[in-house]
Amino acid sequence: MLTYDVICGIALGWPGVEAAISWGQPVLKVGKKNLFYWNPDHNAPVFKVGFDERDFLIEADPETFFTTDHHRSWPLVLARPDKVDIGWVRENLRRVW
């Protein structure tokens, strides 16, 4: 199952990536740019994706990917930690990095 610690293990070794707190939540940053954050209200990771990709992911795999009213206006997608593929997580983080 995906956890914040697993994601840290993937990305903290990359140049410039550091753990921080933003909006009171744990995040990984590169400089001033958020790479990723964990949403404790939904116990879910939040990933940066384009709007088209988000809509595609939610339509293609609603058991894994979702959004909320709060996140809908941003190019972000939430993922259920027990469902999301770790390979997809790595690729997403690397692309955003």
C-alpha cells in the first residue's frame, strides 16, 4: 500500500527534492514548487496532472482515481493508496519533478 513514507523513499533522493509542510500538510518540494502532497482528510496522495489526464484517469479507473469539490478547479488528482500502481506513482513524480 502506498504511504507518504513510500513516496518519500522514491523522490527524496532526487536533486533538489525536500520534505516540507505546506497548508499544514506534508509535501515534497523542488525549490518553491510542490511536487506532491498527502491529503489527510481523504487519507490519499494528491498528484499533479493536467485536467485532461485527470478526467481520463477518473473515467478509466474510478476505483483508483478521484477528485473532490476542493480539488476540482486545480490540475490535481487524488488516488486511493491501496489501489494506485507504484509504477504510475514513480512516473508521475518524475514527470512533475
